Amino acid sequence: MKKALKRTLFLLSIICLFILVMGATDNPAPQYTIDTPYEYPILPGTQEWLDLGDVFARRKACQIPDEILHNMTTDALFQTVLDYPFLSTIYAFDTIEMGYEANKRQFNGLQELETRPDFLAVLSQYCLESYSLEEDEKTLKDYMAERIYSLFSQEQDPASCPYASCQIVFIETGRNYSVWRLAA
């Protein structure tokens, strides 16, 4: 009887220890509390922008403060990335991939965005909404989002995409550039 009691107490203590260890190592999901895009304090076209002088100072002024960056929802962060004053420089490189990577190295918003588990779902949803717009209603942000989507959709298994029926269609224009559209 005593032996069975000791065994039961020993097993219970191991189970309790296991529960405590698992509870201590369990990292809760981050609680994103900021659901509005970051407003850059200095924007192109302003005197403050000109006063910064060079591109390095301007890029530094466009970094998102860490206390904001890590607390933004993925939707708000994605909108912030689309508002990034230097995002359009993805077109200034030999390929979109090179331009995207250059921006990512220099902008903490893109670096953070790629760490989010729901990044592709947010990007896909934005592109689906953009695709429903008429051509004359689309903005540069819409086209850039579609370009970014095309970069990531090439890396993903189409079956794993939450919007597997979507794909990027490339239309050659014959004028040394292509138009990319999201097709459902």
C-alpha cells in the first residue's frame, strides 16, 4: 500500500513538474494593440525632408520606432509598408527581387512584416481587394502590393496559399515593361 502511494505521489509530482515547465516555456502570442498605420513624421515634398539633406538621413527618419513596430497589427504594418516613402525604389533595380531585398535591408518595417505568420494572408487579401478595382481606381500602392505578392507567390506551394485560386498574370506590353495583374 505504501509503495503504491509513493508511486502515485511520485507520478503526480512529475506530472505537476511537467505542467509547470510547459507553462513557463509557453510563449503566448503577441498582443498587437496598434491597429492604425504608422504616420511617418517627415515626408517627401516637405521642407523637413529637404533639410535632412541626404538619402541616408531620410531613410533613418523613416524607420518605425520599435515600441510601435512590434505592437502593430499585421494589417496596420502592411499599410505602413505600402506608405513607406522609399518603397517605389523597388523599380530602380535590375529586378523587382533585387529592389525588394535592398528595401528590406534598409527598412525595419519590411523586416518585421516578413516575421508575421499572417503576412501572406494579409498580402493576399489586399491583392484580392485590389484586383476587384477598376484599372483607373488602382493606385501605385495596389500595383506594388501585387508585385510583392508575385515575389512571395513564386516561393510558396500554390496549394498552401489561403487564396490558392489566385495567381499573378504577366502581360507583356511590348514597351520594355510588363503589367502584372492578380487573377482569380
